[in-house]
Amino acid sequence: MTRSVFAMRSVAAVAAIAMLAGCSWRLETPEPDWPTPDAETLMRDAAAQREQDVIEAIDAQDSSASQEASVLADLEVNDAPTRLEALGGVYVPYPDASASPTPSVSANATTVPDAVLAAQEGHFGDALTTEDDNLAVITASAGLSHALSRWYATWVTDVVAAVDQPVSAERLLESETLEGETLVPTAPALDAATVTDLALAHDQAGYLYEVLAARSADTEREQWLARRDIQRDRAAALIALPGVDDLRKATYVTATRELPDAAARTQAAQTEELAIGETYATLAAGADVSDLPWLLSGAFDAYAQAGAYGDATVEVLAVPALPGVASP
């Protein structure tokens, strides 16, 4: 009797399930509750996408692109992937992710110059607002690298077109996001001892340029003297800040015997400027937000000056993908 009742109930259950299936009804599991990314994660994802946009713009660029855009692509083609990797790659949300996810394609196709400018400004904006120290370091550095690529692409184009411009000059980092770009702050958050060291480095560079000028003539001599004045003026301006000590000397030790010709003198000047640029870029990594504009501008000026010396080729701009950030 019991078995018969059980059988009848089983048949009824099967019939009920079949009837539900016929009516397009089905039993479903609840929608999984995926974790919601926080603001810093979304900011990192957006920064990575900007680098991906640069890569895609380079891939899409054809022979009809301007010379400036072509030079910019040559500068960015190896650096953008490095920055993308440092940011962790483009995020593909689960469950759309695969074992080897394909980076998402930006919905807004753009040119290389536009993509690089957007990356520069977006990175600077993140560096000024993020509460994640590591993200601040990477985005500030990446923005600086993009700014230098953009400047140098214009520089090379002008040199090829024989546009008259000074080799030695003081160059500000132009950015709408940073606002108030300057090479000398009014009230730095950076400690006075570090600013003292910066002032000394600029004065030492000024002395090197004095030596270079003494060993050269004509136009070459004039370019060294012009940069000498810029370096010494910067040193004096930094020393004038509150609490900064004046450690300047009349002379410094330089490798004068190793400067036999114009090529050697150019290399010495480039080495000096790159060292100053790296110092500023390293200080910018993790600096107070109020110090970012002048530290990034200081790095930009030195790196750009190094790039302005010598032949106008892509190889001359010896700036890493992430200046001031130690390689892993």
C-alpha cells in the first residue's frame, strides 16, 4: 500500500515538472552577488584602459598620419605596453573573463596624439586625487612620460622642418590638469634639506656648462652658456626659499679631460640633465600633492633638455616608460 502511494506521488511530481517545462517555466538559481569594485580599483582600471587606447591607436595608425604622429607612435609603441603591465592590464570582469582574456577595445576610436594627450591628463588627474599611494606613483610617472613623448615628437618635427628654435631653453610641462605648473614653488611641502640638495645639483650643473663653454666656440659655446644661466638662476631661486641652505661653491670637480670634442661635450650635458630629471622624477613619486606640479615640471625640463641635445632621433630621448619608478 505504501509503495503504491509513493509511486502515485512520484508520477504526479514528474507530471508537474513536465507541465511546468511545457509552459516555459524553469527552476533557477539566484543571481550571484559579485563583489563591487571600490573607487580606487575603478580608477586603476580606467588608467589601464587609457594605455590600451594608446596601443590601439598606434595599431590603427596608417601611412597617412602626420610626421609628428608617426614620431609619437615610435616613442610610445614600446612604453605603453610597459605602463599597461605596471597597471595590471585591462580588467575583464568575471564571468566574461577567459583563461587568456582579450583586452577590451575602446568604443571611441581616436588618433595617437589624442590618445596620448588623454592618457597624460587622465593620469595626472588620478595622481592628484587617488588615495592609493602606489597608483599615485605610477600615474604621475606615466603622465610625465606621455608629456615628454608629446613634446619630443613636436621637437623632432620642427627640427626636420628647419624651424628655428633655441637648443637650450627652460621648458615647462604644459598640462591643464596640473594647473599652476612652475619650476620653483612658493611654499614646498618637501623638506628644506632636500630642496637644498636640489639647489646644489643645479649649481653644479651650471658649473659643468661653464666648463663646456670654455672648451667650445661659436654657436656651441652660446648654447652651453644659455643653459648655464638657467641652471644657476634655478639654484638661486631655490636657495631663496625659507629654510634652504646655500651650499654653492666657486668650483666643482668635473671630468674636463674626458671632453675632447663636441660629441663628448654633448654626452656630458645629456648625462647631467638626465641625472637631474631622474632626481626630480624620483622625488615626485610619493610626493605631497601640492609638490607634484613643480617636481614634475622640474623633471620635464631636465629630460626635455637632454632630448634637445644631439640628433633629433627617437633614440635620443632616453626617458623610461615610468621615470622615477624603480624597475621590478
